[in-house]
Amino acid sequence: MYVPTLRNSLLGVLALSLVSALPVNDTDPATNSKGPRVLILGGGVAGIIAARTLYGQGIHNFAIVEARGELGGRLMTYAFGAPGREVSLEVGANWVQGTQTGDGPENPIWKLAKKHGLKTQYNDWDESISTYDSTGPVDYLDVFKASVDHYTALTVAAGGRVTQNLVDTTARTGYSLVGAKERTPHALASEYYQFDWEYAQTPEESSWIASSWGNNFTYDVDVGGFSDDNYMSLDQRGFKYFIQAEAAEFLQPDQVRLNATVKSIAYSSTDVKVTLASGETLVADYALCTFSLGVLQNDDVVFEPALPDWKQEAIQSMTMATYTKIFLQFPKKFWFDTEMGLYADKQRGRYAVWQSLDHENFFPGSGIIFVTVTGDFSQRIEALPDSQVQDEVLGVLRSMYPHITVPDPIAFHFTRWGADPLFRGSYSNWPASLFSEHHENLRATVEQRLWFAGEATSQKYFGFLHGAYFEGLDVGHALAECIRNDGCVGLEHVKEVVNARPYKL
Ligand SMILES: Cc1cc2nc3c(=O)[nH]c(=O)nc-3n(C[C@H](O)[C@H](O)[C@H](O)COP(=O)(O)OP(=O)(O)OC[C@H]3O[C@@H](n4cnc5c(N)ncnc54)[C@H](O)[C@@H]3O)c2cc1C
């Protein structure tokens, strides 16, 4: 259960009290700070770290504009469970992926989690797992272990392609080239666990090189990754606590506008005007847009004038994937004692990845288990009523446990990330058709006034919390430099992305 602390109460007060109007002139009397004004659009990890970076550079004339009633973005906590048995669970990001090895590079999310005393727990994804198919429990751990090796071969071979300057292809092509041609439901479920469960899309839909880069720079110590550990937040203040506490160390009340939904962004070479759903207009010298790729793709925010062609092509060329955790609570546990469970349906990826939270390492006695779906499965279930999804999930559980009378759950929940106009999906994925130049254009500044940052703009760590962190940091530094120099070109773009070897006419 959520236990209020002094700092939490302060953050709550901060969250509720920061709705006062922002001054729109370039001298903010409340903070007594002068100089160009910056609006940071979106209060997730990227926005908060960009704000902290500006603050650290002595630039205080900024404000975060956030549609929700709190900071944190896709770090989102939900009180799940029947009355009296609620547990605060993470419907969004849940794991610090890659921590630190020795005194090597440290995942900055891990650093902040430790700094703010977050309760986390090592989650054993590969060794603590039970396997099932539609006939019930079946031991195919040998197949599962082979899929771990195939995934390693896939990522190592992709690294080799980079050094040889070879062209990108889909991860499916990559799997085939390393000799991993899975055919059976057991092998396909194991492959899904290694691949789709991370990228939220299939190997066919994903870049071989970019997906491997994300993995290697996060997990592979030999190429500068953090570690291959995953730590799950169990903190009842929410995983978001680490970033809210970090924000509370420097943000002044008048540097945050909560419950403020941006409807349009008018930009020119001299300023930016942001209009809110309330009709109010905020004026600034610079704006940093940290909205998700999905928000940008779906025109939830209107740009005036329309974003240039090179920017629109970049936005529409990356993919916003969806990843959905479906939580169930039962009167008592009847399932596996391992941390993870893998179910091989005849249809690849159908309700495949299970995790027991009623486990001594997580929330013993909670009666909670969850299953994750991704990609097309997520989109499909978002369109269905909860009752139908619940029936399907129970059908799978009943085939995993044919000799047990599986009761109806006492609580059931999943979040529709794809339908949410503040996110339009869970996190970005890099398709094989996306050129590096497209990605540069995703980050690039428009009219020297409109800047972009977020997990999707990270070349090395797109999709991850640490990707959002590093982008907030990098773009925050570049913007601070620009302000200090009284203007700049910003992050440059490529006007037209062209084929290295054009088609012959
Ligand atoms: C289900 C799920 C599971 C995940 N699991 C993990 C994980 O375990 N580990 C990991 O490293 N990463 C995980 N991620 C990814 C991680 O959450 C993101 O990479 C990261 O939180 C993105 O931060 P951001 O600042 O780029 O964007 P966001 O967090 O999306 O911040 C943007 C902010 O903009 C706001 N906004 C949007 N539209 C408007 C508007 N019109 N007006 C005003 N404000 C607006 C949003 O409310 C949001 O707060 C997961 C994500 C999801 C959804």
C-alpha cells in the first residue's frame, strides 16, 4: 500500500500547487531569473533531465508544461487489487535495464534509483523460468536456452556489420543468417521472449543493427554496456518516485505547469507560442518538445506552420510500438514457483510471457500474476472489452493448468497505451527502413527555436528510460550552449535522405 512520507507529501503539494499561470515575459519575477525563456513540453524523464541540465548551467528561466497531474510520464503507477489487497504496480516502465559492472559505465537510472532509495529487486529473466504449451506444463528449457544463444549470435553479428559498414536489414533476416530458423511453437515462443518482449515488435518489423545496438550498449559490458542485470522497482511510492524526487531538488513551483495540455505550437525564427487546451498562450524564446513519437505521429499537437518535410518523414519513419502488461489477482496462488513463465501457443506471441508477483522476491501473498503482450496483440486487445480479454487470458491459464480449477480473478487490469492521446503507444522501435539520417532528423532543431528530445531520439538507447535520460542531458546541454551564445543553428538536419545507390531508371 502507498505510504505517504514527508517528501512524498511535499511532492504531492508540489504537484497540486503548480497550476498557477506562468509569466510570459522574459523576466520571471517569481524566480528572479532573466534571459531567454524556455518551455519544456512534457514532464517525463527527458523533460525533467533537460530542466535539471538547464538549471545546472545557470539557466533558470524555464518551465515544464505537462498535461497530467504529476511528473514522470511513462513511469506510471497503478493501485491494483481487490479492496484491502491493493499493491502499487507499474503499468509503464518497471525495470532498470542494465545497472553497472564494477566501476564501469553506470546506467543513470540506476544511479538515481539508488540516490533516492528506491526499492528494487533483481529479476532473473533467463534462469528462473517454467515452460508451458497448450497441453499444460512441458519442459522445453533446452529450446529456450538455445534461443538465448541465437539472440546473442544475432546481436554479435549485427555489431560485426557495423564495423564492416554493411547495410541494415530486418532482425528476421539476421536470425536466418545466424542459422536460427525457428519453426515449432516452443522455439517461436522462446524467440518471442528474447526479442518481441523487449522491442515490442517482431523481428520482421525491427532493424537488425539498431535493435542489437540498443541491446549491446545497455547489456554488453564488452562494448560499453552497463551490465546484463534487470532490476524491478517494487517501491510502493512508485517507480516514478526517483524522478519526482530528483525534480523536487531543483524545480520551483512556478517552473512547472501541470494539468496543462498543449494543443498547438506556433514557431518562427524568433520565438515559440504554445497554446494550451484552456486557450491560454505561453510565449518563449525556445521550446523543447519531449512528447512521445506516437504523439508527434498522430497530430495530437498541431504545429504552425506544419513541420518541414524532412522532420515529418523522420517522425513517420520510426515506429511507436505498444507493450501491454495484463494484471490478474486471484484469491491465492496456484501457478509456478519460478519468477517467469513462458507459454507457447500455436500462434506465436499469444499471451506468451508471464511473471509471478506472488513470489518471495516480489509481493508474496499478493495473489498477483501478469502476462505481457506486444505489437499487433496489444493493438488487438486495446480494441476489445476488458471482459473478452480476461476470458482469453483465463483460457490460456486454464490450458497451462489443465488439472486445476482456475477460478475467476478478483481483480483485472491493463492499460491502453496505444489509445492514450498523451502517449499513443509504449515506446519507439527502429524499423529496418529507417536510415541513420532519418534519426538525426528526428532530433534536429526546427527554425533554431524548436528542439526535440525523448527516448525515441536516442540512437543508442531508444525505447529505454536511460535513452530518455541521455537525450534530456545532451539536448539540455546543447540548448544551454545555444542560449549562452545568444542563438545558434541547433542540431542540424539532413535536407533529403537519399539512397547510397539509387535505383537505375
Ligand atoms: C508499458 C511500458 C513499459 C516500459 N518498460 C520499460 C522498462 O522496464 N525499462 C525502461 O528502461 N523503459 C521502459 N519503458 C520505456 C520508458 O518508460 C520510456 O522510454 C520513458 O519513460 C520515456 O520518457 P520521455 O521523457 O521520453 O517521454 P514521456 O515519459 O512520454 O514524457 C512525455 C510527457 O509529455 C506529456 N504530454 C504528451 N502530450 C502532451 C500534451 N499535448 N501536452 C502536454 N503534455 C503532454 C506526457 O504526459 C508525458 O508526461 C516502458 C514504457 C511503457 C509504456
